[in-house]
Amino acid sequence: MVRSGSGGVVDARSYRVNFRRIRDVLNFAALYNVDDGVKQVYHELLTGHLKPEDRWFTVKWYKKLLEQNPKLLDSY
């Protein structure tokens, strides 16, 4: 865990991955990449087929869960 100067926790995780072994060992190649996924989500939002929900936003989701069950934090 890494702390910032203000005492908050800084997320130091890395999401960089290498799929070389999947390609080489399993002979697998993805049909779509991250850019394709971003474009699809953007398109679905623009056309109204996909609507933002609280569960997509961590803080909003946690607040909603706590509103539904205030005792969730009792065990902490």
C-alpha cells in the first residue's frame, strides 16, 4: 500500500499485461481491442441503448448499497 502526502491511499496497481503466451501457446488472437470496446460503449451511450447506472461509479454504488442496508458497516 502506498500513501500520498495527504494520508490518502494511492492505487499503485498496474494493469499492463502481455498476451504473447496466449497467442503463442493457444494460437489465440482477440477479434477486438480496447479501442474497439471504447468505441462500442460510446456508440451505445450516444444511441441510448446503454444508460449510465450508479453501479458503474464506485462511490455512487457504495452509497446506494449503504442506503439500502445501513448495517453493512457494523462489522467493520
